[in-house]
Amino acid sequence: KVFLLSDEAMFEQIDSFERLAYLPYGEIADDLEPLVDAAIRAKLEIVRQDPFEHEGVRSFLNLGHTLGHAIERVTGMSHGESVAWGLAAMLEASKEYGLNAATAYRIRCQLCPLLIPVPSRMSMSAIRNAMRTDKKNRSEKLRSVVLEELRHPRLTERLSLDGWIEAFDKVQGEFYHREVTVSLGEPVPVSIR
């Protein structure tokens, strides 16, 4: 999330979230450590600008968390898994705020390895209730962070619960119901022992 807020070049350098997320640390340490270092420096810079969250700048670190925290509370999925879904839905919702559709799609494709299936019996009314009671809300208004473009977040109270649920439904539909065409060519005999 922090590279979407501050350093598009670093985001582009992440060649494979899947590789970084699932391979043993020893195999990826050389690639992962500079990314973690850069992420920490970028996050510190945001916190330095707004240490007590008075200016709104620090609230940008909540990117993907509006829905992510609700998924985490309702399903028990990990924070990272839940926020990955929150980021995917945020990218979809951000198209209404100016984020280029191709950019949203490209970033969502990079997130795909982190999008583990959500429980099939997840209650959307429980998600709505969890979002309504989120500690970041002010005066009963849902506060959300969206992207107008990469590195240009926006704090808004305009994105409704219905807007979040619609975006989440859309990205889940794309994730679960993607049509795939496989061309195998001529059959090849295979020996299985």
C-alpha cells in the first residue's frame, strides 16, 4: 500500500508478489529487504508529516483498510489477507474518483496472489456493520481513502457502504469467475509412474 501512496517506481520493481509472499525467506531476502526498507522509510515520511493525524495525511495509510478491517473482524482472516481484498476493492472504487481503469487492473493483477478465497458464508450484513463501527469513522460518516491516481490519495466520506460492497462484489466476481481458455494443441502421450 505504501508504494501506491508514495513511490510508484518501487511498486513497479516488485516483479512477483506471489514469489515474495510464498517462498522461504532465505530465497527472497536479497529482493525483499530493500523493499521493506523503502516501505518503512516511506511510511515514516508520511507519519512525520502528520504525527497525530490532524492534517489527514497520515490517514492515507488506511488505504485498503476500510473494507479490510471489516473482513478481518467478520471472517478471522489475517490482517494482510483482509487488507489485500480491501486494496482490490479500493482500486475498483477509485475509478469513480479518477483512477485510470487500466492502472487499477494492472495493480489488481499484481495483488491476485495475495487474494486468498474469502469464506463462502461470509455475511455481507456483518461486513456492513463492521464498516459502520470502524474507529476511523467520524460523526457516523464512513471515512475512506481512495486513489485519484498513483501517489495521489484522497480522503472521502462520499464512498458509501453500498459503494464498497459493490466494488468488493465486482472484484470477487472477477477473481472467482474468470473465464480461462487453455489451448493444448495436439495430444501428447504421457507416462505416469
